[in-house]
Amino acid sequence: MEDLSFSHKARQRAVGTKNMAIIGVVASGNLEVLAERVLPDTECLVEIKTAAEGFGDVWDAVVADFVERTSPGGLKFSINDGGARPDTVSLRLAQAVRLMEEDDQ
């Protein structure tokens, strides 16, 4: 099991009022993402637990691209990975941000 952590500066605060969202499932080729609005407006933290060791550089690139594209300031992401491909990682992160953009009801 490998634990990875990536901290980035975002251009702006993530839109929305939700405090937390979860998307995906921990399964072979998939992952679960928990997003929490717990950081300062321009901070973004992505913490990953994965059984697929040795892919830190790939995770770093995927996370950096995600932060650049979506500017998820103020959000912390906790990922439980089941061996997901980079495109699945990007999809689940984007889905988590989309859920956070909804108004809390």
C-alpha cells in the first residue's frame, strides 16, 4: 500500500456551498473520492491511498493537470484507489468538484 500526498495552489476558491461530497467506489479499476471544503481558498490537497505502488509520477501529473483545469481552491480530496487508470482518476475528480458546486440543501 502506498500513501501519496500532493499540495497545490489554486487560482480561486471552488464554486458552491457543499461541505462534502463522495463519488465512485473502491473496486478493481475504479476509485472512491471524498471531497471536503476544509482548506483556505487557494489551497488544494489530494491524498491518495493505493495498492498500485510506483506510480507517484503519474499521480503527480494527473493531479497537477486537474488543479490547473478546475482550480478547486479550498478543497481536500481523499482518494482510495483500486488501480484506476489516469482517465478514470480525472473523471472521478471532476465529478467530485461538480458535486461540490451544487448548493447545500
